[in-house]
Amino acid sequence: MDGLLGPYVRPPLQFYGLGTLLCAAYSPEGNHILTGGGARAFLWDAQTGKVVRVFYGHTRYVRSVAFSPDGTKVLTGSADETAQLWQIAGAPTTPTVVRTADKVIIVAGGRNFAGNSIVRETQALADKASSVCLFRSYQRSEIRYLSAFDDPDRDAPATIQTLWSAIDSWASDAARLVVYLVDHGSWNPQTNNWHFKINPTQTISARELDRHLDDLQSQTGCEVILVVDCCYAGGFVQQTTGTRRVVLAATTPQNLGAFLPPVGTGSFSDFFFSYAMLGNCLEDCFKWTRDYFAAMQPPWGQLPWMDDDGDGDSDKWDGKLARLEALGRNPKPGIVAPTILDVAATQSVYVRDPVDLWARLGEDVIIREVWAIVVPARAQYAAGQPVTNVTRVNLTFNSTLNHWQATFVPRLEHSGQCMVTYFAVGEEPPPLSQRLLATPRSSGLRVLGPTATHIPWPLLK
């Protein structure tokens, strides 16, 4: 069999099932090949094409491999921010590990200014981001928590000055920097500028943030992951582009974003960090979160955006960098979230007629609670309104039918087509004790009766 440049020296290595092949190297004497795939490195016999040794120890993708000049050692570099040096011959040994700095900046903006109805949501989501980072083995010293609220866990108030200082100075030794912004966003169509409200009197523009991130990357060469959850967050995708940078936004540049009850649940951040806690790559965390909003089709038009190729757009070409990145490190293998296996099919009922809502879950995780959110498809929304009118239905376990269920009685405001989305939260046993969110599943509910009164939606502004 011949290749494009001539006959093959030998048939291709059979890499199927061993992870994504990202790198390879020939040994100095030419009798071995070293490859990186998934979180492992493989040593191959160059003549037979057989794997002769597997190097375990990384927790994320192995992105570079090399042999020592004398061929007795191999060096592997991974997206887990470590380089590991291994002996080839003899019994497996613990590798020498060199770790680089991986840092996180969390910004809880806003505060208790007049008309701010998402105070609890902002605090809850920022706290979740912090707890997930700690769960993913970040040290507390690797997290810079800026909050506009009087939070005892904050490192400093959220201001323009403290944010720029965190990026320019505190993160100057980072090999990778994660920045998370949550609260209100704004968009000026006349100037085409997008802003984030960092406190009651200050905002930062996407272009200003981009300049600071550009300066940091030009000086240090670090990777940057920017996560923005606010209205019009997609504007940050357009205006904070860069190489070796992943930008994830809760919604498009022209659309609002929403939180569903309970506090913060159903938001972009809640889904994203729940998936990230399990060690999934950023591309999967984003894709699964986006799939939820695409299926739900919220009337305010929210659809998450991502850019990682530097073109300032969210399209099918994005994801190559995000699929190689995950949040933090993976110190707790085998952790799984609940799985919603099946839910009640789309049904038609009349107003005030009871209907059964149910969900069947996998049995390999301790279940903490299961609930459904009933959302009228024609619901109207208004920025700044408190969360009061979205219907939450709590489900209880039915041991006879082996599923979770509840009886729901639709009211006049549910008339028409509704979206029913099922949620489940599991809890790892001590000492982990972390809430693990299942991937939500949705179905429909057609309620026959008089025209519904429109329901305002609580939104970020």
C-alpha cells in the first residue's frame, strides 16, 4: 500500500480506541515510536506496530511527547499543566512532575443598586464557580474572587482597578488563565460597544478587557478562557478575540439572558459549571449547554456563543481548541452525574385537568431532588422582573413504578403549548458532597383552554 508521498515504511499504527492522536516522536535509535492520545502516552514497537508500554498519570490530553537524547527516558506534556518525565526500561515508576501555574479570576458584578433583581443569582453562580474550581483541585491561592457584594470569601471588591490588577499583575505567572464574569450586561447599537456592569457605578467594555488580555498573552504566552454570563454576552465573543483563547458567552450579541428558579438554576452558568465539574472538555460543556437552550427555544432568543479560532464569530469551525481544554485538573476519577433516562411524552390536557409528569433516572447515583419547570411557549419577558411566575413542580420517587413523578394541574396562564424541562440533582457521598446536575430533558405539554395571560420573564439586563 502506498501513501501520497510514496510507499509506506510499514502499515499505519492502529490507534483506534486509544484517544485522539495529538503528537508523536521517533526514538533516537529508531526502534520505538511515542504517541500522545487522550490522557495517556503510548510506546510502540516501530517494527511490529504493537504497543509495548502505556504511560498513565496525566489527567487531560497529552499534547507533546519527546525522547531523551540517549533514548532511556520520555517526556510528556499535557493540558493538565504538567510535564512528566518517565523511565522507559524497568518496572513502572512514579514520574517526575513539573507543574505550571493555572489561575482563575471570578467577578461577581452588580450589587444592590435600585432595580437589581438578580442579586441572589449573581452571588449563587459566582459561589458555584468558585466551589467547582476548588473541587477541580485548584488551590485557593490560585483563585482571585472579586465581588461587588460584601462577601466574606471575596479577595477584593469588584472594581475596574482590581480586575485590571488581577489580570496584569496577579496572573502574570499563569500558564493558563480562566476569567468568569457574571451579572448585568449592556449593548449600545449606535456605538456597537458591549459592557459588563462590574459594580453600581462602573462598567468595563469588551474592548478594554480585550486589550488587557492581549497584553497578558503577548508578555506571557498563556492560554485564556473567558466565560461571560450576562445579557448580550455574545458581544464579548466578537470583541475579545485572540489566539490561544476560548471565549464562551451565555447568549448572542443582541439577545438577553435569563435565570430560572430555584436561584440560578437553568442558567448558562449553572449548566456549564455542572458539566465542567465532571471533567468534561470545554467544547462538550458548551455544546450540551447550547443544546438545552436550542431545544427550549426561549422567547427571549437566548442561545450561547463560543469562539476559539479568533475570528470573533460562533460557527461550525469553532471547537478545536475547546475540545483540548477542561476546567482545572481531575483528582477524583469515576465521578458521575445523574442520568435522566426517560420522561413523560408530549401530552394534551385541558386547563385544570391533572396530568402526570414523570422522569426515570439511572440508579448509579444518589439522587437529591428531581423537579420539572413548565414554561409557556408564548411567555413574554421583561428585563429586571423578579423570579415569581415560572412554574416549578417537585417530583417524588414512586417505588412501584420505579420513577419520579408528580401531578400537575395547569392553570389559565399555561394555555397553549408549554415546554416541560426535567432536572435532577445527585449528591456524591461524603467527603465530596458536591451537587451533580443531570443533563436536562424536555418534552411538550399542550394545554387546551382559554388564551393565556402573558407571563413576564425575569432576565439579566
